[in-house]
Amino acid sequence: MSDTAVKVSAVLDRVEELLKVQDNALALEELGKISKDNSQPEEQIRLAHLYGVTLSRLGKLDEAILQFRRSRREAEKVHDEKAVAQADEYLGSVYHQRGRLEEARNYYVEALRIWTDLEDIEGQGRGHRNLGNLLVDRGDYQGASAQYEESCQYFRQLGLGDEMAPAILHRATVVYQKNGLEAAIDTYRQGIEEENCHHYLVLNNYGFMLMLKGEIAAGMEALKKAMAEIEAKRVNDDDLALVCLNIGIAYALTDSLGEAETYLRRAADLLERYPDAKAVEFLLQANDKYREQGFSKYLIVDNGQKLSLAHLNLATVLAWAGRVEEALAEAEKGVAADRMAGYPYLSAGWVYLAAGKEQEASSAFYRACGFEPKNEEFRKALNLLNPYAQAKVGRNDPCPCGSGKKFKKCHGNV
């Protein structure tokens, strides 16, 4: 092997290591150091493939498609069927991300055909998993379940528990939508105990659902196992942040506020690098003085920004601990991270109220209702402080509270 080939191969090896730790920007920088003119056919295939992976992770999907197509062309020239299947698989993934499902399906099907011809068990497992993901997006949950089960059968043959993880996650999601929380918990338990899948995301989701069921101690146990797995694999991305966020919430729900603060701060720090990451999550509420009036200790946010949720949950923990000035600062960070949703204003409103700032709390609850006028929790919080805020009266009309003031100078001043 020539010195040039050795250097190219070494750079590509380094890029793969960078991609493993999600350092995509540096991976792209390293790829730019390679001269395409000096690389061998096998290296051309690998170079184009790694370019495609890096660009897709950086959100440059059109450029990624060009690189995967280039990788496929180079692979066809040397009759490398495995590399062709890999290119098709990734092209399917990129088109899937863009919502072009029919094109994605065509690439997924072709990749699976090649993996089947090659008798590549792992490739077949991924192929069925990819088709399952596609069918979920098409709303065909029964078809998706069949694909996921097929996928797991292949991965079971190889003992690849981690490769089964995405199939288990999606299978549990389908089960949850069709049969509810208990059935989804059983699906995760089966994946962990019977299929020997101890991937941190499976353990995290299992722990989260146990918490939803109210089994906080069992949920914490699963989450701690997820943390052990994620640390063993040296993962340092938004998945780690999500596990930290959930452990922090579990500690908060058991009134271990010091531990809760530690994990929530760690989650918030990590998520500064992933401001757009979203999740279904607990949202703690600093409404402890008003629980007897029917307010819940927490809500579940369906599609919240993880960064916002980390700051808001930390704010609530600090408010519970009586550290209201610090809580206010965190609440404002939470609102700033996701201004176009109602839940941050509700959470911040309770923190304002804990700090004795009733006007600010009322305004925050009013903003929350503006985003979701029919949300009963939002309306109930606003009515606690300002039952006339949403009254259908003119701003210059008398306030319906009977004060004699104009509405805009009284309860309409929000």
C-alpha cells in the first residue's frame, strides 16, 4: 500500500471515530483534507459514503444525496454489492427524512433485496426495521409491527441487542398508540428481559413509562441502568441529556432536590448544543401551595423542546427549595428556548407566583392560554389569579369585576 493510500485510509478512520462521538463539524473538516484524485476505488466509495453521512447529520440533505449516489456509482464500477446496498440504505434514509416516502421505500426495498441475496443477516434486520419506520409514517401500524418483528428475528440470530433497540422502540410506540401504557411497558420489558436488549434508549423509555404509571422507584432503577450503559459507551449527545433530564425529574418526584438539581443542570448544559431536540416529557410545576385546588404536581408535554424543559424543571426544583431568584432566572431561560408554545409560560407563571410576583404570573398564564385557549390546565391557572382576563368585553368598557375601572385598567391589564 502506498504512503498516500495509508494517509487517506488513516484520515477516513479518524472521520469514522469522529462520527461515533457526533463531532460532525470536525469530521467534515477532516474529509476536506483528502484529495479525491489520489484515492483508490475502495477509498472513493468510502470517502463519498462518509461525506454523505456527515452532511446528512449536519442537515445538508441535498448534498448528502449527491454523495451517496456517488458512492453507489463507484461501488457499481467495482461490483461491490455490499457498498451498493449500503448506499441505497442511506439514500432511503435521507429521502425518508425529507418526507419523500415513495422514493425512500424504493431505496429501502432495493437495499433489502441485495442484503437478502448476499445472505447478510444484519443488513436484512436493518432493512425490515427501515421499512417498519416508513410504514409508521404512513400510518400502517399493523404492517410496521410485522416489519419490526421480522427485524428482531434477524438481530436475535446474531445476538445484536443494540441493533434491536430501534425496532423495540418503534414497536412499543405502535403498541402504546393501539393498546395503551401497560401494553407498551410490557413490550419494553420483553425487549429487555427476553430479547436481552439493554440499549440505553430502551432502558430510558422503559423507565419513563414506569414513571408515567407512577412507579417512580422502578423507573429510577431503569434510568440508572440506562446511565450506566450510556457512560460505558461514552455517549455524549442529546440522548445522554435526555437520560439526565429523566433522572433529574425522578429525583424531583421523590423530593431529592439536591440530586435533581445536579442532573437537571447537567441536562441543560448538554442541551445547549442541541436546542432543537424535542421529546415527550414531564413538566414539574411550582404550584405546591395550590394543589388542594386541583392543580397537578406535573404535566406531560407531548412535543416539548428538551432545552426548555430542562431549564423549566430546574426552575421548579429551585422554587421548591425556596431559591426563588435562581428559579426565576432558569424559568426565563426556559421561556426563551421555546417562546412559540404555551407550556413554558405556564411553568414560568408558577415560578413567578412562588416569588410573589402575581402580575407577572397572571401575564404568563395569559400568554399560555393565548397559545392553547382550550387547555383546561392553562385556563384554570389563569382563572386562579384573573378570572376576568378572557372576558368578552371591550377594553374601554367597565371591568366585569365591579371595580368601576375600565377593563384595560383593571383585569384586562395583562
